[in-house]
Amino acid sequence: MRIPLLAQVRSSVGLQRSMLLVGIGLTSIYILAAVFAPVLAPYGFAQLRSDGVPFGAQQPPSASHLWGTTVGGYDVLSRVIWGAQTAILTVIVSVVLAIFAGILLGLVSGYFGGWLDRILVLVCDAVYAFPSLLLAIVMSIVISGGQSSMWGGILAASISITVVFIPQYFRVIRAETVRIKSEAYIESAKVIGTPAPRIMARHVLRNATRTLPLILTLNSSEALLTLAGLGFLGFGIEPTAASEWGYDLNKAISDVTSGIWWTSVYPGLAIVLTVLGITLVGESLNDLADPRLRGRRAAADGINTAPSLPGETGSEKIAQNTQETVN
């Protein structure tokens, strides 16, 4: 049984391994907080009182409210933990929808070509050139009027983010499909009469999606930022329907000038650390997948493990191994 990311951690070295481990740690904390939010959160995301006693607005951190309360009287710690659950649901839905639509359109466009390919490329280029946050705002207004319930808001935000991400997956899959369809085994499958859908599903798709995990991790952080942006601008989820970090930051703007720091610091840190963790994982995986970097690591390993000749200096050993790598 293969443990995810274990092989990547073993193959990484130095600063790259440190970045990957930090990214995995931050992302794991985020995922665990989202999964176990009902257990970890001391209160509900919309709870305003305990045992009939109101929490109070803008209360400083205390034993009963470790991170204080918001201007609306909500517990900050509970809102941050529940916000992780909202964020991960939105990221999963948006990325899955974008992958499904992008792969389907990319396969069809790259395999069949012709006028359909030209139209799809033109539409995706136009969408890709459009500012992503502005496009997400427009789609959110069209879908839900900017405000909705928990699942309605998650679907609205997810579809808005999906529209932004589809061109990225479309471009990658289309380019790989155009390259793969000219291979000899694809031509052989056509000669023996294999239907086009079967060729696309069994031969092209399997070889065209190898780089998708890298794009997925990078897009997950972008989806988080887009969701936070929608909530900050007031086009996200209602506060009584679900907790959302961007909305909490928006409501904390006026608190900053009054010296009330806890209502904005913790949601902001949640966004920054989560995006940082996912980005570190994505960038590290991207570096490990780069054959040039793998070659440098192999050369470095060769320098470290190759036996030295009597009287051979370190610089001579490095030059020798470099020359061998070039040859």
C-alpha cells in the first residue's frame, strides 16, 4: 500500500524537503480542522449565547472565548474552525467540477479538432483573459443573487470558481491530446476499428492527465482565495448559514482602527497559513516533477556518493561528476 506523498518526501532533499513537510503539516491541520469541526469547535458557527447568557460583541480573549468574539457576537475560534469546513467543501466541489468539464472539453477539442476545436479554444481564451475574481463575482450574482444558504452558497461559489478554472484544465488536456493522438499506438487502434470514445477513454485520457495533480494543488489555494474574496466583498455565504473567513474579515474592518485585533487576525491567519500550506505542497510537487531538477539531484547524489581518488580535491571531484553528467 502506497502512502500519498511519501515517495515525494523521500525523493526531496534539503530546503525542498523542508518546504514540502511544512506544506503537508499546514494542509493536514486545515483538513483535520475541517473534518473534525463539530468536535473541535466549542460553539456553533451561528451560536450567540450559552446557557441563556449572550456572548457579547467584541469581547476580548478569555477562558470562555479563547479568541474573543466578533462584532456580531459570534465566537471567533468557532467561526475559524467551522470556516475550514466551508472552505474545503467549496474547494472540493469547484475543483472536481472544473476537472470534469475541463477534461471532457479538452479531450473532445484536441482529438477531433476542426471548427469545434477553434470555437472551444476561442471561448476558453476569452474566459482565461477575463479577471478571475470579477468573473466569479458576476457568476455568483447570476447564480444566487450574491447571498444564499450554506449549500446554495457553496454551490454558487464553487460554480463561479469552476468557470475560472475550466480553461486551465482545458489547455493542458487539449495540448496533451493533440500530442498523444499522433502516436503509433493511437493510429494502430484506429486502423483496427476501435471507436473514438474508447480510444479517448482508454488510451488518450490515461496519458493526458499525469500533470493534473500538480495543477489541482495550485488551483486549490487559488479557489480558497477566490472564496475569501467573494465573502469579503459581500457575495459569499450568509453568516447564519455557514462560517466563511472572508465574510468575517469584512466585518472586522472597522474593529482594526478601534484596537480590536482578534476579530481580524485569526481569520486572516487561517487564510494565509492554509493557502501557504497548499501552495508549498503544489510547488514542491512541481519541482519534483521537473526532470531538470531531478537531474541536478541525481548529480548531487553522485557527487556525495562517488568515491574519491587519493589526492583528489573536492573541486576536482565536482568537476569530474559534472562532466560525467553532461556526457
